Amino acid sequence: MPVSNLQPTLTITQYVALSGFFPISDSFTGAPGDGYYTIGMIRGFAGTFDPYADLYANGQTVSISQYAPLYAIIGTTYGGDGRTTFNLPNLGDRLAVSEGSGPGLPAYSSGAVFGAGAFNLLQTNLPPSSGGSATQIDNNQPSLATQYIIRIADYFGDSTLHAGEVVQYAGARTPNGYFDCDGRALSISQFPELFTVLGTTYGGDGVTTFNLPDLRGRSAIGAGGPAAFALGQQIGGDSTITLANMPVNMGGSGQPVDNYGAGLVLNYLIRTEGLYPQQDGGTSPAEGNFIGEIILYAGTDLPAGFARCDGSLVDIASNTALFSILGVDYGGDGFNTFQLPDFSGRSALGYQPGVNQIAEQAGSPTFTLTSADMPPLNIVGGAGDEPLYGGDQADLIQGNDGNDTLTGNAGDDQLNGGQGTDVLIGGGGNDTLSGGLGADTARYSGSRDQYVITRIDADSLSITGPDGVDVVNEVETFVFDDGAFTFQQLAPSVPTQGDDVLDGTEAADTIDALGGNDTVNGLGGDDLLIGGAGNDTLNGGD
């Protein structure tokens, strides 16, 4: 059964900027245009339209001749034939993950598509107690690798472009006025403005150096949320399933498993002051100050003209322009209040028409395993006394040495006790229980009268009841809700034409001894004993 791989997300409009400065990537010179928004940047917007007629980041195939400046920046990184067409980044229903390779993480190149919305467990993912090797689970949901860059200094005063803003970029070369978000150490004396914003949140000694955020191989996750994520915290990554994460009916504690892919906690902010975004064309401002824009911010303080994307209710009367863009898509009563987007503990997911909706929340921070999630298991016990558990598929469980307890749970299982005094619990499904050597016990969930028991041969029974139809071999004791019974008590001996000693059960039995000089013991219950030919002794019992 597939397990969801979707971490908490919030869907917003993400688009590729077609206007603005053409990015120059020679060095940080402080020249005009440094630190501006440029063509090729991927920007976020909380409204339901694409501002300034830019293009949704949905992987469209577009004409090189029509969008020549953009093609010069991104080429065929995201697809296209490179002669007449190229493709835009496709963030529709996908996370954005930064290119590169952070410590201990895989390496991704811009344009790489990876991850899945769900996965099927393999036995190798399970702990050794379930026959696995604890191989990690890939926690990446559908994702696209792009470049993340951080603005080095403030521009145009306090209400427009700010040092510490993290920008997603579809190009390959970092524009002037920005650095890659690669965790590098910088000199405080050389970049005092950026240090004032970041401090040592991302590392550094705070005396001569500080570090940039390291987003390589990570997505951006909003600060706060149920887990109270702190700015700069690195979270998530591939998960390892331990015994504690296994379902209770498989010997575990049912503890949830972390569902976050690798992420870095940043602040999601929404612009509350600035230009009103146009819906029918025009040129997006290079300084980027339009209402409703969603940005990432690596600093702790709130810049002027922004609010935190924490789901706060705000007053309509004081924020009419922003309300006209958001409405009640993110919540609120629409009369006095409306709600801001809530990125607390969430990442941005791109809008994909027909697939998701603006303001849609999806995903979960954890998942909890059930026995229905398990693949078919092949478990071999060791020399000690062990509890061994199957899932809900057709499992093979072998106890080998030791006094083991084998539990099949649901599914058509085969339980082999091996040596030792073993307990076999088939559970639901049509199971085959083989006790092997030793004095073994089979356990059933109902009372004795709920089962029809037929003797197959000298040491085998067929047991049909609420748990299914089981074949039981070489088991000496059978435990039901209302008591324990021996093999002989459950199933009379098979009569022959010779001299037999035949025992009934504590239930109502019909025994036909056939030929020979037989001794028939009815034991408990209202029995019908038929001696047949020969000199027979019939004992009705209780």
C-alpha cells in the first residue's frame, strides 16, 4: 500500500519574470542594476492571477524568438530543442529545491526533476527485527532543482529591496548584487549590512565572519508551525524506520516517521505596501515592490512594508488593497477580517491549473505506519527466543531455534516454528501453521464453537472460523478464548477397518468406528457413537 511522501505545503502562484534588468554576472560592483529583480527570477504571489502577464512556472514550451532575453539566461536547462523552443521551469505541484549538494545530501543540477508523491515500502526499509536492513526512505516529494541566491545589500531604502532576501533564480550564473545560498563564510567588515541582518544564525564566529544560509539540496520551510521551527534550523532528509516506528500489532510503538525532505527554515513574508499588481500586462517593477508578493527572508527582523506569512487574521478596513488581492482564499470572514497565507512549517508549492488550487494546504509532517503498508515479508528468526511479526500480505515467517512467538496478522501466511516451544498466531487470512519440533501452541481469537475443525491426517488439522481457513501441522496445543485443547481433543482419530482407539472432543461429536474391535471415547458433549462391525466398546463420556 503506497505511503504518502507529501510534506506540509501551501500552493501559491509562481512565475518567471519576463521584464526587469538583464542580469550581469561579472562581479559585485555596486553598479546600477545590482541587487534588482531581474529577468529569469522565479517570484511568488499570493493572488490568483499572474501579475504583469509574466509566465507561470509550469514547464511551458515557448518560442526562442519571442523570449530571446529569457532564453539567453536559462537556455535548455528545463527542456526544449534549443533551436526554436525552450521550456520554462515546471514548479507546478512541485517543491523547489536548491541546486548543489549540501553536507550529507545528494547533488542536484538546475533543471533536475526528482521525488515522488508516494512510495511503497520494501522489506529492506524495515528494521532487522522485521527482516530488513534499515535502508533509508527517500523523503523527496516531486521536486525541481533551481538556484537560490541571497541579496547582499539594501537598495532604494527600507521599503523595497532588502539585504537578506532569498530569491529563486532560473538561470545558471549568479547576478551581481547576490551570492549563492551555499553556506559560505563572509567577512563582517566587508559585508556589514548583510551581517546586521543575518548575524550568526547560519554560522560564523560573529567576530570576523558570518555564514550565508546553505540551501544546497534543500527546500525552504517556513519558521514556526506545530514543531516551532527556528530560523536557520536544518530539518528533514531521508528517514530511517526503527522498531519504535513499526505498528503496535507488529511489535513496535507506532511512533510517527518524519515526512520532511531536507529543508532549511526561513521566513516567508508577504508585501503589504507598494504598487498594485497589474493583471493585464505591463512591466513588473525591477525593484519588485508590489502588494501580495511572497518573498523568502533570511533575517530575524521584519522589514518595513511586509507581514509574516503566519496565517494571522488582519483587518479589512486597514488593508483594502491586499484584501482585494487575497479575498478569503486563505481564511477570514470576508466582512471584517481576512487571513494571510500560513507558511508556518510549510514550503511553497507551485500552482498547476487543474491539479491544485491557490491557497491549498497539503501534506503532513509525519506518517504513521500500519501493517497494511507492509510488503510481503520473509523473516527468519535466530537462535534466541523472539517475537516475529508479519504484516497484512502473504508472509513467510520461520522461527528456527528458540522458543518463538510468530504472528502473521492479516494475509495468507506461512508460519514455521522450527525447533523449540513456539506459539503460532496466524491472524486473519488462510494460513499454514507448522509447529515443527517441540511442544507448540496455536492461538485463535474466537471461542472453540466458532470453528469447524477437520482432521487431515495423523498430525494435521484444517481449522475454519473467523480468522480464515488454516492448515495446522505438528502443533500440540490449541488455545481459544474459552480454553486450551490438545490435538486429540480437537479432532478424533481417523477410523479404519481395523482395531482403533478413537477419542472425541469436548464438543458434540459423531464418530463411526467402521470395522474392527474398536474403543470409542466420546468425552464431553452430546455425542453419537457408532461402533460398526466387530466387538466395540463405546464410552459416551460426560
